[in-house]
Amino acid sequence: MGKLGIGVLGVGAMGRRHAENIRRLVPEARLIAVADVALEQARRVAAELEIEHGFSGLDEMLERKDIECVVIATPDKFHAEAIRAAAAAGKHILSEKPLALNLDDALSALDAVAKAGVYLQMGFMRRYDPGYASAMKRIEAGEIGEPVVFKSIGRDKDAPPISSYASKLNGMLFYNNTIHDFDLARWLMKDEVSEVQAYATVAIRPEIAKFGDIVAGVVNLKYGRGAIGNIESYVQAVYGYDVRTEIMGSKASILIGSLQQTPVTFLTDEGGTQRLADHFLSRFDDAYVAEMQDFAQSILKDRAPRVTGEDGLRALEMAVAAEKSYLQSAPCRVGAEGQHATGGRPGNRARES
Amino acid sequence: MGKLGIGVLGVGAMGRRHAENIRRLVPEARLIAVADVALEQARRVAAELEIEHGFSGLDEMLERKDIECVVIATPDKFHAEAIRAAAAAGKHILSEKPLALNLDDALSALDAVAKAGVYLQMGFMRRYDPGYASAMKRIEAGEIGEPVVFKSIGRDKDAPPISSYASKLNGMLFYNNTIHDFDLARWLMKDEVSEVQAYATVAIRPEIAKFGDIVAGVVNLKYGRGAIGNIESYVQAVYGYDVRTEIMGSKASILIGSLQQTPVTFLTDEGGTQRLADHFLSRFDDAYVAEMQDFAQSILKDRAPRVTGEDGLRALEMAVAAEKSYLQSAPCRVGAEGQHATGGRPGNRARES
Amino acid sequence: MGKLGIGVLGVGAMGRRHAENIRRLVPEARLIAVADVALEQARRVAAELEIEHGFSGLDEMLERKDIECVVIATPDKFHAEAIRAAAAAGKHILSEKPLALNLDDALSALDAVAKAGVYLQMGFMRRYDPGYASAMKRIEAGEIGEPVVFKSIGRDKDAPPISSYASKLNGMLFYNNTIHDFDLARWLMKDEVSEVQAYATVAIRPEIAKFGDIVAGVVNLKYGRGAIGNIESYVQAVYGYDVRTEIMGSKASILIGSLQQTPVTFLTDEGGTQRLADHFLSRFDDAYVAEMQDFAQSILKDRAPRVTGEDGLRALEMAVAAEKSYLQSAPCRVGAEGQHATGGRPGNRARES
Amino acid sequence: MGKLGIGVLGVGAMGRRHAENIRRLVPEARLIAVADVALEQARRVAAELEIEHGFSGLDEMLERKDIECVVIATPDKFHAEAIRAAAAAGKHILSEKPLALNLDDALSALDAVAKAGVYLQMGFMRRYDPGYASAMKRIEAGEIGEPVVFKSIGRDKDAPPISSYASKLNGMLFYNNTIHDFDLARWLMKDEVSEVQAYATVAIRPEIAKFGDIVAGVVNLKYGRGAIGNIESYVQAVYGYDVRTEIMGSKASILIGSLQQTPVTFLTDEGGTQRLADHFLSRFDDAYVAEMQDFAQSILKDRAPRVTGEDGLRALEMAVAAEKSYLQSAPCRVGAEGQHATGGRPGNRARES
């Protein structure tokens, strides 16, 4: 079995990390090229990682036969477009979340994937975190009984600069951050969310209101089989990057997450202090590696990825519904538009029918 | 300054604890009598606590001059009626939550209190918990900056027996349990909640649906000054009595609560296990004592209680709105009916206008 | 069964707490008098606790028929003498630790107790702490298997002022603080320590060397049945009062202790901070109450106390051996002087033979 | 700067991990060969890591010019001999701990290193753990003030099989496990230990006594500048791999270590359970990578390693002293034999003089 040739599109912090992981920690894969509209940056990363090619865009990568897969780590706004182009060129895809910033864009991306018969994996890396993965094992083994309540918290340490909001390159909080919790809400509960209710606030940062974004949101969830839940997202927690999830079952419950990153407590007359993770790249460093390894192995074995385009669509539908609920001050049904093709090869397809 | 004569109405677990605390831990007070419709039980408790009087009802207590205050620990359904009777007899009152099970009943109780010019303290004992109290001190000192998000969890270990639901003596989950979090939501954030959105479920206990009760609920909060929040209540957590609250501010955040009651970790090849509190009487034992001491001191100094009838009314309005939101699948404004007199002596009054 | 009349000798922080507990939290007992060489202080405490008698010494208490028990909370130096006098007057005794500051003094105190046929309980209150008590239950149920290693840490937040060292009223660190861990080392392991090895330091406080005291000590333990252990004591931990114990067994292990007193975490960009207990009176508040309740019940039922004079002697022997080991830089056998009568009524006796 | 060619001697769990790390996570290095007396195993590992050479011993590696460094991960018994051979061949060395199993062997290894002018780094990987490293940074910044007490715990989950003891390939507990804590005791306190007192036990495993090994040990430490300390090692903790260290300073203290490996709490009516790490390869996975990266960078820059042969010698002297103290039931001076050459290039030397 030869090595899987991969190109990475976008070398911001996230894309750079993916490139590094492929280069160093995924023995089944070979990093062929990185690309970025900032060509200089692409070349610098290529040099640092000691690979040959630093391109200025997707096209150059799509032309190469030795690139079989593309990892998409551009701003959110360009995900769907890049997926369509990569699929059309017959490349398998690992795309960062969200799938798109609106449902039409998402559906046309999934259609392109389906038509091309390529695989698409969504970058919900939390599923690969040792904590979340071990929780899921216990849930699947029936250890918590019937799931009743889902709770999740996702807090960033520092909000993006105002320029980042102004550029509108990334989706608002529900699309860019909460999307991870929307995915967990489906995955860990093994059920679909049928309706949401959301409040949001710009609170301490009123200047972002004009860009349609928010500082914090709370989203209530109603599940198809009767469970309920809540997700809280906050973009400016100051004290650290804090991700925690709880699943309450009829027999037992599970808490995932921790307030402590490094196992050090510093004790003064103020008390004992622990530092938290300050960024998702440190909190989920292992998860990103495991995600990429699993992606490479799936593709090499011609096996549908574990996190599919449909997962991307469902999470996006929840984000769309949450935003609508917030703007209209009313509960909003999720994915009321009906069932959509979500693409992938026939094997992938079969799973969905 | 003589001792404050107190009678306790209702000697279930809660009333018995109040009676014990007054007898043993509130030096400023004297427990004169306990009363319960179960006369035998009242007499037994009186004997155990070595006090003279075990009565069958409130009337006998109200007739006594040496009883200046009445602690009401009956089932929820009778709180308002007992408050009216006690106020009419000129007794000061510490009433367990909720103030009443509907707003009319609550308002007439507060009117009676106002007319009688007596003091009424609501039994929101969490405000007296060392954890919550120290959090509030830091908030009032401005240490967290502007509060942005309020979160609270309240989970009971074991749900009441079905007979308890059938009797309808106590309010449904939002009135009987969540009411504590509704109070915290106002108190810690120093702001009023203007609207709520709620989902609820009977999930694993469908047999309680016919009594109008629920197993779990999630309630989103929208605050007057722009903050948001969420409260989760669950009646059957199995693993313990688990109460936790988080307040996210612009400068810092506070977490109150702990998964560990006794400082013991038992380590086997399964890992390290800590036991949680199993009941509010053990988790909040200190708070109940501090609450009663503060009540006695307030009354003796002719000072309005720190937790007022208005606090009881506001929390009840939130419960009413949460129930309505759940039943109607729509957001619901809190206390839309306008401002109500909430009673107490002139000094108390002044604070509210 | 009438109430047990008790007098408290010494109304420093410890004695005052005992007096308060008896007055308010031990329904079986009646606080008759407090006494202190500082008569004014004794009278003030008597007034505050609303009891009649504040005496200047033990004699006045011993003369009273209604005082059946004496609680000794004087400086360490006077414990044995007070025990002898109280025993001679036929009073039952709860004495603070240590039993004495040397073995001769201790043995003569135990002889006096034995001759008088009174009960003597040693104030090792940690045995009554919910954490330690629940650990012991599990050990006695065989849940940890064979105990192999005993570890204990005892750290005070702030060292006493230099004047306190100069007065020499209390024993050096091993006698005054470590004595608690010496007791736990025997009790939890259900075995005797046969030999110790100790290092100690005056480190950051060289000015106390001339009083024969130390700032920190580490004591290795060798047990009769083959287990080993270590105790660390530190008098100036700055960050809080920190008491933790670990028992490693062949099947499981137990950790007792916690770095967090109040369940509050304050989160800033420095991380999450929890406050510790700052004093034994707050860390062990429940234990002191349970200790006194158990003492009163034992005496009223004419039952030997659970923590006996022999326990006091054995812990003292360990302190003596630890000090000798430190001074002579050599391991030191514990209690090599042989078996001693340890007193109490016949029932008590029988247990020991 | 070309890549550093490295060969790994010994492909048990530890050597295999080093080989993997070099292959995948140390971009500055190239894994040229692995070698093991079990040739089949060496070849299998070579194949899995996709490198060319799997040898049966050190000699084949020493002959190769492209191998500039050797990583020694044989059983303890062969460390010194392999160091001498590698040094004689002019190879730089990263050796697993301990340096040797006796001082003569250690000194002759260091002499060989010194004569050859090669670099030797000792595998005290804990210094590279994020927790320990951040603690050291705070200590070096003076944040804890004067260090007063050093405490360390090192517990393995499962003891080796009896066959492993019988083979005598590895040193007894003080040499094989406690050696890590001996190194930390010097490093974190920035002082030398002058004397130790040790107790040890075979307790629940008497069958290992005949091989001169122990199940648990406690070692008191006396430092040159007046501080004291204690180390506990236990080989059969059942509940997990548990490494914790505390440094008490005059101004603040630091705790390193955690009872929780994965951030998951499983909650049942027994309470909340967290799993611990079960092996040093999982607890210190990041540390092993950082160690190897630092080694490669040091060698490439012709810079003395941060963990030197002298560090290996000093820790060994402590192990020797601890064993002697245990066997002779007496305190034992550390390294009383005087100062020894500890090798390395001139630059390295200079640091030591």
C-alpha cells in the first residue's frame, strides 16, 4: 500500500497544524504541497516542513496526480467552493468545519461530492479526543442507560480582533464555534435534534453587532426521542479555552473536560491555582493527529470516513436554526427542509439510506 | 435582648431540620413549638428536641404570644395560605420556597404580609452557602467585571416516589427545584430576567406526565441588561445531589460547586472514585443554619430580611414563565403582569420603590 | 438519663471551641463552667456562652459535684498535671493532645487515671472527620486488602510567633503537630510502628533553633508487620492548612484530604484558583463536634472512649522517638521501654490486656 | 545542517518508543538502525518503522559512519558497558537510567565518555514533562522563595513478573524507579542531597526478597543547604501509574502531578470515577519526545546536553546510599567517595569545574 498523497489548502494556524501532522505523524500519508492565497506564507511553511511545493491556490494542487486528497483549512466562507472544486477534480477531502455558511452552498457541495464519488470527511476533531472517544465507548456499551440530558460548554479565551469580524470570512459564533457542540449533540446522544431555542448577546462587545455576530449564545435542544439539552458558547472567557460536555443517562452520567491543562498547582496565600488550556490547538492536539490518521487510513482502505458530509450538513442545519431562533425570538425546527443527498461513494451512500 | 420565640409548621425532613437548627444552633432564638397535621409526628419531634409543644396545626401556634415568628415548611401547596394566616396573626415569617404555586396566591400572600406589617423571609438558603456567599462578595467587589453569562445546574439524586407526584402537594420541577436557580439567576447577576425559553421531558419516567410534572428541564434566560443564561434541572441524576453555578464576567469568572462531598478518593484498578453529596440537607447543612441565624438576627433588630417576599415572587414569576414556555413551545416574558406590592414593613417597602 | 456536666479548662481558641460545641451541639451534655488562668477571659467566654461560671483554675471545677467531666485544653505542658488532678477528683477527662511532653509525665498521668478508675479520651479529633472515618470503614471492611504504605502530610498555614516558641508552653513540632499523624499512622494501619527515622530543619526560621523547635520534619516509619510509611510536617506552608493522608493497600488505596475548602473556583487569565482551609478549626469543625458528642455518649453509657490514654501514650512514644532520631542522626526504636498500664475502668482495661 | 544519524540499542517497550519518536517526531534526526539481541524483534521494528537496518547488537551500529549517536535502552545491567563501547567508537550517547548498577561501573563509563570527548545525556525525561518543566521555570524565577521541603511519589500500576526479578537484568527499585525522583530531588531543589535514611519492604511479595528487591521504599533526604525531603516508591499500586512531586518554598509551593489522565468523569451511584495513567509511556509521552528533540538539537549544535553524565552519577549515588541505608538500618552519606570526573567535551567539562 503506497503512501497517500495529500495537499493542504490554507496555512493559517489550523492548516499549518494539519500540514505538520501529515508530515510528521501520519506514516500512511505524504504531504505533497501546501497552498495559500498568501503565497509567501505557503512557501515558508513548505520550507519549514521540508516539502517541495508551496502554491498560491487550489488549482495547482488539483492538477497534480500525486495529490489524492485535499485538506481544506481556508476561512469558513470558502469551504463549500473548495469542496466542489476538489470533488470535481476527483480528490478525496477532509474539510474543516463548517461545511458551508448556508444550506444551499452546503447542499451543492454535497451534490458535487456525491457526483464525483469521492470521500468527504468533516473536521469534527473532538470525536477523536481521548476523553470524548472513551465517553462514546461507554455510551455505546450501554453504560449510561437511556440518555436524557445533553450539556455542552465551549469557551474561547480571547475573541478575534474586530478586523476579523469585519472581513466576514468566517461564520458567526453558532457556525464557527458552536458547530462543534452541535456535532457532539448528535453524535454522543445517538439521536437527532428536532428543534432549538436560542438567546445570544453582544454584551461587552456591542461593536460586533453590526457584523451579525455575538459574544455568547445559549441554545436549548429538543431531541427526536424525547431528550433535551443545552449548549453554551462564549467567545471571550478570558481565563482559558474551556470545553466541557455532560451526558446524563438513566443509569449513569459522563463528564468530559477539565479545568486543568498541565498537571501543576501553584500554591500561594491566595490558594491553589491551575492553568487551563489557552487554545484549541493545545487542548485538542492529540485529537487533530488521530483525526488525520483515521482519515488517511479510511481513504487508503476505500472506506467511508467516520465523520461524513451528512454530519457536516446536520450540524450546519442546527447552526442555521439556532441563528434563526435567536433573530426571530422563537423556537426553530432543525432541517425542516427535508432529507438531502449527502454524498460519497456507494458504500457511503448505503449507510445513509 | 430576649430570645426570639419561633414555631415551626411542618416537620417533614425540611421542617425537622429547621426546628433542630433553631433549637441547637441559633442562640438568639428559642424553639417554642412544632406543628404538623400528623400530630404524632409533631409530638415525637417535640420530645426529641426536648421542647414542650407538639401541635396539630398552625392555629395553636398563632394563638401563643411567645411565638413571634413562624417557619413554614409544609408542602408547597399550603405555603401561601399559611403565610396569610401567620401574617394576619402578626407573626414574622420564614417560608420555604416556593412562595406559592400560582401568582394570585402569591400576591394575596404578599398583600397580607404588607397589611400586617410583618417581615417575610423566603427560604432561598443557597444565598447563605459559604461557596455562593463568597462568590457574591467577589461579584459585588467588581472582581468579575460585567456579568455576561449565567449558568446553573440542579440535580437531585433520586426522584420522588410516584405517590408524591399523585398527591400534587408540591409544585412541578420548575416550582419546587428550579426555583432555587431562578433566585440565584437574579441575585448573582444583579439583574432581572425578562424572558425565558424552556424545554422539558418526562423521558425515562412517562408515568409522571399525567401529573403535569417533568423529569428534566432546560431554561434559557434573557436578562434586562443584555446578559443571557441557562438553567438545567434534573430530578433523577442517580449519582448524587449535584448543584453547580457559573458566572462568566468580562474580567473573570466564578464556578461554584463541586463533585466531591467528603475529601476521600478511593483508588482501585477502575481509577479514583469520589462520593458526591446525596441530599440537599447534607450539601447545604451550613447554609440552613446561617439562614436561620440571619433570620433571627434580622427580626430581633427590626431589619428587613435579606431574602424578601419580592424575591419569592420574582422567582415564582420565572417558574410560571418557564412552565408556560414549555407547554406552549414559545418564549415567555417574565412577570409581564406588571409590578406588585410585595409587602413587609415600611423599611422593607422603601427598598422596593 | 440526665445531662453530663462538663467543665472546660483553658479558653484559648481550642478550649473556647470545645466549650461552644458542648454548649450548643452536644445535647447530652451541659457546660457548667470554663476556667483559665486568665480569669477575665474565662468570665468573658462564660458570658458569651451564657453559662454561670468562669473560674481562674481547675480546682474550682474539681470541687463541683455537677461537673462530672473535664475537658483539658491548656498549653501542652500542663496536660499531664491537669489529668492527674482531674482523675484524683474522680472526673472523666477529654484531654487535648499530646498526653504529655515526656514519657514519665505521661505514665504518671495514666497511672492516676487507672487508679481513679475514670475514663480518659485523647483529643485525636481527626478520627472523627467524615473523610478519615469513612476511610477507616473501608479499611476495616477489607476493601484495600493488606496495608503496605502509610503517608501523611500535615501543614500549618502560619507558624506561631516567636514569643510562643520562647514560652516553651507547647511541645516542639513532633509533639504538637505531628502527633496527629502519629496517631493516624497506628489507627488506620491497624499496626504499631516499631522504629522511626527523622530529619528536620529550621531552614527559613533559624531563630527557633535555640528553643529546640523545627520548621519542618520528615519521619520514616517501620511497622511491626512489615509495612512502611512517611510523615511530613511543616509549620509555615503559607498557602493554607493542608492535611492529607494516603494508605496504599494490596488491593486498593485511599487518599484523604483536599486542596479545596469552599467549593468555589475563581477564574482569571492566571487560571483557576481555589482557596484552602486556613486553620484546623475550619478544616476539622465537624470532627470536633463529633468527637465531643462521642465522648459524652461514651461517658453516659459507662463505655470506654474510642480514643484511649494508651493511644495518647503510643503517639507520644513516636514523637519522642522521632525527636531522638533527629537529634542523634540515627533510627530510633519506638516505645522500647516496654508495656505500661494505660488506665481506665475495668472494661477499658480488659480491652487492652 | 544535515540530519543527525541515530541508532537505538534495545527495542523493548522503551527502546521502541525512542525509535518511533526519532523516526516520526524529531525532524532534526534520522533513525538509521535499531539493534537488539533478539534479532527477529529488531528486524520487525525496523520493518514497522520503515527503516533499513535491524541489527543483533551494538557493534554493527558502531561501525557505521552515518550513525553519530546511540540511544541505549537495554536492560539496566548493560548501560555502562554500552556507554563505554559507544564512547570508544566516538558516538554521542543518550542513555536510559540508571547510568549503571554500581559506582565503579558508572565511573568507568564516565571516564570513557570524558576520554572520547563525546556527549552523554541521561534519560531523565521527567525534566521535559510540561508540568515539571513549568514548575522549574517558576522555581528559577524565584516564585517559591527558598525551597524548604521536597516530596515525591512514584508508583507503578503493576509489578514486573517474577521472572523479571529472577533475571537480575534491571536494578532494584531504588535504581530502576526511584532514580527518577533522586534526579528530581537535585534538579528542582537546586541543591545536593548529602544524606539519606531509607526503609523498604517486600510486604505483599515476599518471593522477591531473595533477588534483593523490594515492593516499596521511603527515603528521607537531607540537603546540603538545610532543606529536607522524602521520596516514596511503590511498585504495585494497582490503581494506576501515579507520579506526583511537591516543592514547598518559603513564599509559595508547587504541586506537580494529577490523579486523572483523560479528562473524563464517569458518574454512578458509587460516585464519580476518573481513570489514571496506567504506564509511564502514556503519562510521559510528550516528555519522551521533547527529550529526544532536545538531545538532537544539543548534539547538532555541539552543546553539552542539559541532563549530563554527572546527573546520572549523582542520582546513582543516591540510589546506592538509599540501598545501603535500608540494608544497614542507618543513615548513609551520599557520594562520600569524593568528586569524580564526569566526562563530556571540554565545554561540558567547563560547566562542571
